[in-house]
Amino acid sequence: MLTVHHLRKTFDHQTLFENITFSLNPAEHIGLIGPNGCGKTTLLRILVGEEEASSGHVRRDADLRIGYLPQGFELDQTASMGEVIGQAVGDSRELEKDLASTAVSLARQPNDQELQKRYDSLLQRIASAETGRAAGILAGLGLAEIEASLPISRLSGGQKTRLALALVLLAEPQLLLLDEPTNHLDIGMLEWLEDWLNTSPCGALIVSHDRTFLDHTITRILEMDPQRGFREYAGNYSAYLEQRQAEIERQWAEYRDQQQAIKTMQQDIARVKAQAAYTERQASSIRIGGPDMKIKGFKSYQQGIAKKVAKKAKAREKKLEHYLESDERVEKPQQDRTIKLEFKEANHQSRFAILLEHLSVGYDPSRALLKELDLEVRAGQRIVLTGPNGSGKTTLLRTIAGQIPTLAGEVRLGPSFRLGYMAQEQGSLEPQRSAFETMAPLFPNETEARTFLAFFMFTKDEPLKPIAMLSYGQRARLILARLVAEGCTCLLLDEPINHLDIPSRTQFEQALSGFNGAVLAVVHDRYFIERFADEVWWVEAGGIRKDILKWS
């Protein structure tokens, strides 16, 4: 279906990636992972033909139908929902007329490959319309309730992303190239997409940081890593982690053996050098008096031995140098480059961090999104708030943070708690300012501010770049850095890991596990929920159902 051979991509004489070689077979699902900026999106653009590789080649089946979902998929803003979906699905009566016309043309020109492709495509579109497949896709992605007349320009960012995914699936692709398809999907939609992929006959190459999604949908992992290069692993994401850990342990064992061998060689060289120096001193101490040739000969003999021993030491030094420069040398295992978060210890805290009493939230007094909430976030508690998109989760967090007024009831904060809020749209950052300018007021001098930013992977010239030039992942790290530096003891996090790569998500989870303040987080990442939450709040029918068990 698809074969990639020795792909290489460079920008401004800098190599982004090289030696990318793999194949993808029909119905096979592959996960493509790696840190932000390693070239995953660029690779997908090359595979679909939107960008050229610097070297290497891509071979596709001649009639392969590719469905490509990029990040930031652009839709026609002037069209309506119904028009966009109609263009993708088509009217069954019009499709049948077109099929009949194409069949006549094909009978006259039976060897015309383009006519044959068009005929096959029309058959598939008609079958899709008749089986209600399109309606199932729209319902599964939460789009069935949207008015067909609604302009695309009035859809939310999440709705546009889900519509773009729906259009790709509706096109009946044989190969899917999906770049972060799980963004803006709630848990129900994630499970629907997993089922769709697992029952679909199409192949798929999926870029995703959602570890549970990868566990449930793929059978092979491709890893792109700037330090380790390109590697393949059989199995899902959990199987990859096990194999990766085994590799690291094996490399550590080989590295320790190597270091011991180098130490032994260095000790041997030092011993031989000492022997040569001793022999030379012995020869130099011999005093020759008169014409005694025997003594002269003995001294020359001793000096010759010293030179031979010194030459032997030099040869062993050269051997060690060649070994240290050879490909046989085992590199010291590299630690994953991740965020280093160190939350400050919380001061003495009151019993509760947040108390909601008869609270109703929303923007329209006549139609509350959530109503009559009586809930408590206790000191040190870790709560995940999850549920369908548009159900009021972000509205609740914004109400607690004091950004919008309550419709009814009250929000009370514990008197000893300092609230920190991370919004998913990252609007708290000033685009024209740099990371350093954002953090500098929180530190006594420039050195401490730069050192602190380095903990969050802002190195070299990155702290001085305008925030508008930073990636979404870098902006998320900057917001986290500011929350830490401000000493917050209660965190409201709205999709905090949405733009983080897998290593950074892992470190973020580790950091929160050592934070003894309270956390209320809106999250759809099931991997995060299972390992983080000691209570889950499910949004259902305008209310919230508490579940003290971890999500599973």
C-alpha cells in the first residue's frame, strides 16, 4: 500500500530527520510518536505529497485513496454545515444519475482507468449514503445535533476539528494519515473513533500523544527521536514502553561493562608507563667510569628495554583512542528531555479548597449549563472533571476562577488557598512579550529567571522569542512555569496536557503527583485520568455525578 525508503528532510542546512524507512500494509494501524518538533507533521505532508523530501522516495499504490487530516484543517467559512457535508456525501439521486452516465462512458471506453476509478468511487458513495454510514459518523463525532444551515464560521474550534475529521472519514479512504485526531474529542467520541478504526478495512498512520488511544488502535509504533533516530516497535503503546525500557536497561548494562573495560585498559596503560619510567630511571642511574664496555652495554640494554616498554604503552593508548572513537563505543543512555516541575510546598491549609453551594453556571440566565451544584474540593484532593464537549466544564472552571459571574448560588474559596487557573486557549499570555519578560517579575534577578525557565526546557535563545513565535506546547510549558513560580496551592487546569508531547505529559503527571495542594482538572486523556484522579466528576444532563473510583 505505502512504502517509504530512506527519507531525509533538511531546513536551512539543518537535518530535521533522516533514514526514515518503513512500509504500511492494508488494514494495518501504525502509531507515529516523538517529541514536538521532531518532524512528524512534516513526514505526513511528504507522504501525502504536499511537501518534498530532501532525499529518499515514497511509493504508493497507483489508485490509493488517501484521507489526510492535518492540524489546523481549513474549511470554507462561507459555506454551511449542510453544504459541506452534502459535498462529501452527495445526494443519492444525483449520485445514481452520475453512476448511470459513467457506466455508459465506461462501456464505450472499457480500458479507461480514470472512468473506472470514478465508477468505483460513485458506487462506494452510494453504498455509504444507503447504509446511513454518514449519519453514524456525524453522530459519533457529536455533529448530528448542529443545524444544517449554520455557517462554518460560527462553529467552535472543536466543532471545526471534528467536522474536518468527519469529512476525511466520509471520503471512504483506503489509507488514513491522521495528525492529532483526538484533539477536541471527549471520552465518548474517543471510544467511538477507536471502534470505527478497529472495524474499518483502511490502513492508518496516526500521530497522537493520547497513550490510551494508541493502546486501543495500533499494532506497531514508529518512533522519531532527535537523539536516537528512527526506530520501529511491534505492538501497541504499552508494548513499546516495555521494549523501550528493556533497551535502556540493556544499554546501561553495556555502558557499565564498557566503562569497566576502559578503566582496566587505562590502569594497564598507567602500569606499563610506570614500568617504562622505572626502567629508564634505573638505566640513568648507572654510572660509567673508565673504559668498562660491559657497563656501557648494560646501560644501553636497559635504555632499550625502557623504550620498548614506552612504545608498548603508546600503542595501547592509541588502541584505546581508536576504540573510544569507533562505532563500537556504547553511548551513555540519554534521559528523555522533559519538563522539570517542582511545585512549592503548600502552607497550612483549611479543610476545603473550593466549596460550591447551590451553584448554577452559564451565559444565559434562562438556560443554565450546570445547575444546583453542591460540591466540595478538599485540601490535597485530585479531581478530574470530564464529560461531553459543550456541556459546561470550561464554564464551571471560569466561574470558579471569577472570570464570569454565577447564575445562582455561590463559590467559596478556602481562606488559605492561592488559586491558579490555566485556560485551554492560553489567552493569559501576552503574544508580544517573551518567556523571559513573562517570568522576570517573579524573580529577584535575571539569572534566577533564566535558570527557572531552563527547568521547563527553555534554553538557548528560546526565552527571548516573542510568545507569538512559540509552539502551543512551549506556551503550555510557560503557563505551567508561571503557576509554579507564583506558588499556587489550588490549581484549575483546563485541558492542561492537550498540546504536550508524551514525554512532557509523563513529567507533568509525575510533578502533580508530588504536589500537595488541590487540583481540579478538565481532562479527556484516559491515561492521565487513570493514574492521577482520586475522584472523577462526570457532567451529565446539566448536573455532575461523582465517582470515587478511578476511571477505567
